[in-house]
Amino acid sequence: MTPAPHPPPPPPRLLITAGPTHEPIDAVRYLGNRSSGRLGVALADEGASRAWPTTLLLGPSPALPARPEVELVRFQTAAELEALLKAHAPRCDVLVMGAAVADFRPKAPASDQTKLKRTDAPITLELEPTPDLLANLSQSKRPGQLFVGFALEPSASMLEGARGKLERKGLDLIVANPLETMEAPDIEATILSRGAPGAPIKTRRLAAMPKPDFARELLDTIARILSSETQP
Ligand code: CTP
């Protein structure tokens, strides 16, 4: 008698972060960055089109997912994203950390109701570092969870910077892309992945392509890794 075939594994639960953070200076001003959030949105739509349960934590970005199946949760600041990740990350199988998280924020923003007054004298804004959300999450990563980071780097030191972040942040994959692609419709990415323990880091350079095409490539790569991990 032939043994009953194994039921297919459930689809992976995908958690994506995308977009910039806005760190308030006062009631109307903030420190932000030029991330468009478009790649994260394309990844969420791609995940949903594969019937992967997909949650998108999205910063203040005008881009929005087209697929209604995407669970969309908004944030403004690194602290809000940190709290959302605490709640959502333990339940996901794959975390794709595309958000361009501020590395520094105003130490003492004026209260919600206050707008700083014009003055003729220079003023100083004191900044404090934000926590490295991804590195901290990696400390409590479950076996079988897959963490993907991004490394936005100047072209000249891109690969070296990405390798450092892959190690330091405890990641399985990192997508390195040159600074110039931050706002562009296309991405010129190199995917770096950790092989077996002790094996050298694998580097795959992709041609420039529109962000939705890259989203497909990246989820194909993730699907391949997940299926190789579940092979008996
Ligand atoms: N990241 C994070 N928390 C931060 C800063 C970055 O989780 N406070 C994540 C990003 O979402 C990205 C990865 O870390 O997946 C790398 O972000 P990047 O801006 O390239 O690097 P940094 O760690 O900020 O280092 P640097 O700015 O010095 O290059």
C-alpha cells in the first residue's frame, strides 16, 4: 500500500514593514526621509496574490496596496513601529523589514500642541539614537522564522556594508541596493544570503527591474528557502 501523501504545508505568514518614519519636532514639523514605501507595498500585493496571509506595517507613504487581502496597519514613528513589531513579529513566518527607520529622533520634541516660534538666533535640535529594531527582534527569532533586511548603501561600499548588516542583525537574507534607488521606480538589487552554517555568504546580483518584478523575485527566493527547509 502506498503511504498517504503529506498535506501541503500552510502558506507562510508574511509580515512586511515599509515606508519612512516621521519623528516629530513639534506639532507640525518632523524629521523624515525620502523612502517611498513602494517596494514594500509591491511585496505585500505579491504576497497576497500567492494567498500568503500578509500584514503590511506602513509608514507615512502615499503608496497603498491594491489587494484587499493585505492587512494594513499604519505607523508614523520608530517607536510606533517598534510596538507594532512586538505585537506582530512573533506570529509571522517571514519578516521583510523594508521600512527606512530613523536612526536618530529629536530628544525632546515640543508637546503635541506647540509650534516652535521663529527666532533670529540659531536653535539646536538635540537628537537621540533610536533602537535597531531588526537587530533587537533577531534576539528572539524562533527557529524556522526567516528574517529579511535591506541595506541602503553608497554603491562603492554596498556589498561590504550589506555583509556587515546581514551578520550584525542576525538575518537570513539581505537586499542591498544603492542609495540612488530609494525613490526610483526601478531597483538594482543584490541579494545576499546565508548558506549552511560556516558556508560563505551567497551573493546574487540582479538586473535593474521595476519594483513589482523584484517583489516577485524576492518572494520566489523566500519560497525556495522555505521549501528546502521543510523537505524531509
Ligand atoms: N533598521 C531597523 N532599525 C533601525 C534602523 C534600521 O530595524 N533603527 C533596519 C532597516 O529596516 C533595514 C536594515 O535595518 O532592514 C538596514 O537599514 P539601513 O538604514 O541600511 O542601515 P542602518 O542599520 O540604519 O545603518 P546605517 O544607517 O549606518 O547604514
